[in-house]
Amino acid sequence: MEVEDSKTGGRYEIMIERLTLNDFKIVKKDKIRFDSFNWSKYREQEVYKLRLTECQEILGLMCLNEFPPETGINALEIELLEVSVENRGNNKRLQGIAGCLIAFACREAFNRGYKGWVFLIPKSELIEHYSKAYGFVHIPLRAVARPEGFMELETGRSVQLLKKYGLI
């Protein structure tokens, strides 16, 4: 997988791997770059980092939760997703960080037997973006824990993301 330099169009190989205990300490100290969530609360969970293969700087983070068939859901949840501050918005340095993380989640959903089904609970301002950029479908089934409903990627849309981000 690759991300793209917004100014030069250059492409850089990336790696996605589990966050280590040392990485959690680095992220905690780096509140300027990762300011949306308290990642320390997720130490016992399945958290991944995205970085360039050529350096150790963390560019994005994602927390995944499994919902096996016996839960009645049979999908992989993206509980949290955060891109470093310098790679957000119109003036971002690198493009494709969130997409690579979501595509990775799709691949994991296939590898774990969920047929590519991935879901997340969106913030209201991101619903349109997730739909347009990644193909998520908004399901406005609201509850206290999900006031905006949820968004899902089914098998076909997950395959499209895997192709787009070079995972198949």
C-alpha cells in the first residue's frame, strides 16, 4: 500500500502494524498530532498504526473490535480512526492514510471470516465523507450509543477498497 505526497505527487510505501506499549507512550506524548482520542484507554485492545516503511513516525491509528457470529453481528468494527493533524484537511501533507487503514480493516474482515463486512459509528460531520470517499452506506438506525446510526461496508464495497488501495 502507498500514500501520496499532496504537493509533489510522490508515492511512499506504508506499513500497518500493531501498536506496541512503547508506541502508546509516544502517542500519549504527541497530543498535538493525535488530539481526537485518549489512545491510552485502548492499550488492551487491537490498535494499529500506519507509518512509512522508511521511518518510524506514526501517521495514523485505528482500533478494531471483532463481533463474531454469536454476537448476532458477524463483522469487524472500526471503533476509532485518527490521522495525524498534519495529514488532515485541505492542506494535508500525505493523502490516503485513512483509506489505507480502512482497506486494511476490510482485508482483516475477510481474513477473519466476516466476508469483508466492516462497520463504524460515525460523527455526523463525517457521514458524507465516508460515503463518498470509501463507499460506506449510512444506516440511520439510532440509539444512545450511536446517535447518528452506523455505517457499513459489505463484501462488494470492501473488495472495491481492497483493489483501490492495492491489497488485491
